[in-house]
Amino acid sequence: MKTQLTLIAATLFVLTACQPENTSQSQAPTSAPAPSAEQSADATLLQQAQSMFKPLPTLEESKQAYTYTDAQVKLGQQLYHEPRLSLGNDISCNTCHGVNSYGVDARNTPTSEGHNKQFGARNSPTSLNAFLLKTQFWDGRAPTVEEQAKGPLVNPVEMAMPDLDAVVKRVNAIQAYKDAFKTVYADKGGEVNIDNIAHAIGAFERTLLTPSRWDNYLKGDVNALNAQEKRGLKAFMDNGCITCHTGVNLTNDSFQKFGLVKGPYWDYIPSKEVHDEGVFEVTQKEEDKYFFRVPPLRNIAKTAPYFHNGSVNDLGEAVRVMAETQVGKTLSKEDIDAIVAFLGSTTGEVPAEALVVPELPK
């Protein structure tokens, strides 16, 4: 009898030992809850956006595309703020493209005041993230920020130097700059010449990257944009704005006729008596009349006034005009407000080092 009880106890012990400690472990794992309608919509919107737009490169990535050194950036930052590059010793690159004012004229005038208080014909584009564009100026007449830097120096309405040789002579006469070029551009002969001057200014401009919440969103953070900004992004895509405004800088770098669907453009915005003929003024080709480079939209909420002649101060009004003239749509106020909110999400931070006003040599 005792032996039987022992066998029964041993059997019960074995059976008990074979059971899982936690009953729940023996059940099939439960599947993750299905995403909500909002989560699905967020995922779809993000996927669409990622197929149309790209986040900004890092500073390290930009350096891989164009060679420059920290010393060249420092020199370029000085030259960017240097008023002695102008005939009247009173205008610098920063005058019309203020780093502290999101790369545009801090006076927020339609066009900028230059030499002898003359005003230019076109609104000053932002210098922030500008090196990512395929062309510079409203008519695309310069391919790079380095080439662009040469233009205003000799424009009679802007910095008004008689020629580029005069610019070189002016810089070469400042001993501290002369010494700096010997060191910083030793691999290029150490000369003060216009190409090295432009390269230095361009090197500084190539650091003017402004990452924003928009970049965080494109990298996968769906919560980087709020609900209205997401509605604005969807409206931006659904209403055809992405026909021209895509890519890393929210521009496809093309040239489009202002008044493509409804024109002429001066019927929709205040304009001067003489209508700017855009790219035609460079090419003299009739088919280029009223064509302008599609502007980038990063930081657009901070760079009023808008359009090539700076004729509209309100971003919502600019959105309305673009929708009518370029895609032939009349947007609701709700859509306009949402698109403006979305565009605001592209406002980024200027690098702290770039915001420092450099000490200029005597």
C-alpha cells in the first residue's frame, strides 16, 4: 500500500512539473491591436510626403558635395558682412540677406535699397539653404551661390563696384584679409582674387542650413506636425502645389510662367507700371516672358514680402494667388489657413555660429 502511494505521489509530481508556471504562457500570443483610422491616415500621409519631399542634409553631408574648410567659412563670414565690398562702403551681402532675418532684407521692403538709395527691381531671395538650389536669382542666371555672390558686387543699383577687379583691389588693400587669403587659400596660390573671394562667401553660405520640425516629420516622426499642419500638408499635395514645390527645398528648381493658368500675373497682384518679363530679360526669347524660378518655401513664413516684386505681404494671400494663377483653383479659407500652418512647420533654426556678427579687420 505504501509503495502504491509513493508511486501516485511521484506521478502527480511529474505531471505538475510538466505544467507551465503561468497558464498564459501556454496560450497563443495575441496579435497587436489594429491601427486606428487616425494612425492609418497618418502613416499614409507620411508615406506620400516622403515620396515627394526630402529632409535637409546635415552639414557633414553638404561638405561631401562641395569642398571647403572651417577657415574658409570664417573668412567668408567676414566677407559676407563686409560693407567695404561696396562702392559706398555701406552695403554688405548681409544688408539684403540678413542672417538674423532669415536670409532676407530685415526692412521687409518689396525690393532692397542699394547704392545711393536706389531700389532694385526684384525682391531679395533668402540666402538660407540657397546652395541646395540648382540655380540662383529669380531668372536663374547663376548656377551656384559662388557665382551669385559676384553679381551684386558690380550691379550699379546694388553694391555698385565698377568691376570685379576693383573688388579684388579693395580686399587686397586690407592687410588682414591679404594675410588670411595667403593662409586659407594656400593651395590655390594664396591670392586675393575674385574666385577665392566668391568661394569664401559661398563656403559660409553652405553652412546656412535650417533644420526644422518638418525634417523630423520626414524622418518618420508623425507627431512632429500638429493636426492642422497635417491637414495643410494634405491640402498642399491634393491641390497641386506639388507640381512645382517638391524636394528638399520645396521647389523642383524649374522655371514657370507667373500666370500659367490665369494671367497676366499683374491682374492678381499689385505691380509696377513696367512689368518684369522674367527670364526673357536674360535670354531674349519670347517664350521665356514672365517665367521665373520656382522659389523655395522653407522658412517662407519669415521671409515676407512675397513674389519676385515683393508685392504681397500676407502668406495666406500669396497662397491664394498661387492657387488661382498657377493651378486654376479657388481655395477655401480653411485650406489656405491649413497650408499656411503647414508652411510654418518648415521654419527652422539658423546655426548659432552663423548668427554671430564677426569682427572685421581694420
